[in-house]
Amino acid sequence: MTRLVVFCLFLVGLAAVMNLRDYSTIEVDNSRFDYEKKKAEHEAHVKERKELEMQYAEAIKPKVVSDEVVVEFKPLVELTSPQLERGHALYKQCIVCHAKDGSGKQANKAPKIGGQMAWYLEKQLKDMKDLIRNNKNMAPIVKRLSYEDIKDLAVYTSKLPWNPKED
């Protein structure tokens, strides 16, 4: 049995040597491989990757959202007192969520506040400032307001038109 195994291994080795001899007669030709062309392709690939990385970095970069909103608008309320004028100036930062007329925006889950009673609005804003009422969207804005600002803002907002059609 050992003789048979040794003979088979000899035949396999002989076949391998004969096949390797055929490979040694093949000429080496690099005409299919152009170094300059491959180098240019690689540089183009690297440039494309850098552009894509920059686009990706720009896409995932967090958007800077400022709490300050500067919007010029004509008041819907006749500004007959300094309190209403201050309330009008303060309400500019509220427009983003509560709309110009105080009708609120459902996309922001902001309630209608135009025409609401001043005492109620003042109480809600004070509760947010004193952290009795938690509202993560309003917190950064309300914490900067003084109690006088809250009162002025509540009076101005209460003077905005109440639109019962939207109820």
C-alpha cells in the first residue's frame, strides 16, 4: 500500500514539474498594464473620495440654530402704549413657532396664543421661567425674559386677533 501511495505522489510531482516547465517558456509582457494610466485613475479616485468625504461632512454637520430671530413685521395690534411696543419687540422671537398672528403651528406643536387672556399667558410664561412647567422648546427663550418682559409679552399677545374658524 505504501508503494502505491509513493507512486501516486511521484506522478503528481512529475505532472506539476512538467506544468511549471510550460510556464517558464511564457514571455513576460507588461503591455496590458500602463503605470501612468493606473496612476491617473488612482489620483482621480482619491480626488473623488475627498469630494465625497467633504459632502458627507457637510451633510452631517449640525445646523446652527440661533435663538434670536430677527424678523421685521408690521404689528397686527395698534401699539398705543410702551408696554405694547415692548411686547411687540419681544414677540418677534415667538413668530417662528406661534406664527405672526399667534395662531400656532401644528408642525411645531405650538398652541394658539393669539387673543388668549393676558393673565393666563403671563402665568404660563412665569411657570416656564420658574421651571414649574417644563417645555424644552420654550425654555431657552423664557429663561432670558424678565418678569416685566413676560407681562409685556402677555399683554401684547392677548391683543392679537383670535380666529375662531381654526378651532
